[in-house]
Amino acid sequence: MAVPARKTSKSKKNKRRGNKKLTVPPFSLNTSTGEYHRSHHYSLEEIKNRKK
């Protein structure tokens, strides 16, 4: 089994993990209801008022 020869320093470890971060999903303003919702997703008002 592979074992590292030396201990990985905190700075090396944190540099490697620097790209692993949370991102905020994009929101857009719905002009008909005036509410923000996720892009390419229905807002709650559109689901309630949708014709069946």
C-alpha cells in the first residue's frame, strides 16, 4: 500500500483544497411576479397559477 514519505504541510494541503468551495446558484428576476428564482426553474407562483 502506498504511504507518503513525508507529512504533507498545512499550506500544501490548503492550496490543494483551495478549489473545493461552495458556489452560489444563479438567480434571475421573474418579470411577471417580481420574485427571484433559480435560472431554468419554475418559481412557486408559476407552479400554483399554471393551467392544468
